Amino acid sequence: MRAAATRLAQGSEGVHMTGWIEVGQVNDIPKLGARIVRTDQGDIAVFRASDDHIFALRDQCPHRGGPLSQGIVHGHRVTCPLHNWQIDLASGTAVAPDEGCTGKYEVKVEQGLISLLLK
């Protein structure tokens, strides 16, 4: 199942701040899906695993910059849609034998509301 990548955060200008930002509800993201939050730091892919864990990574594969938000989520990993690299959602690290890492963002969920920490 390919993730539908749509925006969670409101406003066409993106997010212009640092600190915790609210980006939407857990139920806004389908299980095994992703949504994009546009920020001044670049696009952030917010993923929901089948066990409802929420993860946030820079929406760029460390291999060739593929959009991870359009990849296939399985377990706590996402497979890049361009060259099938698997990325660990908790760390942003490519799974061996591949090497590399994409940026990860701290996530908190309170009463179903997802917040990301931008630095």
C-alpha cells in the first residue's frame, strides 16, 4: 500500500517557528500511511505504523532524495519509492546493507493530537 502524502499543517506559507508545533490528529493519518508537514526547514513526513506509533522524518531518502512520504510503510520502517532503500522510522537510518541517515524529529501525541519539535 503506497502512502497518500498530503499536508497536515494548515496554511500555504508553511510553519515559521521553532519549538513544538501541533500538526494534526493521529486519525488524520491512515495506518501504514504518511502525511507531509511543510516547514521552513523542508518537508517533514509524519508516519503512522500499524500499531499506531507516530514517527517524523525529513521527507528525503538519504540515497537520492526520494520522497519517503510516498513509500511503503511496514512495521517501523518505510521503503523509499525510488530505489527500495529501507529506512528505520525511529532513527532515520538506512537498514543494512545500505548506509545513510535522514533527519528525524521528536514527536509527542497527547489525546490523539500530534506535535513535532522543530529546532
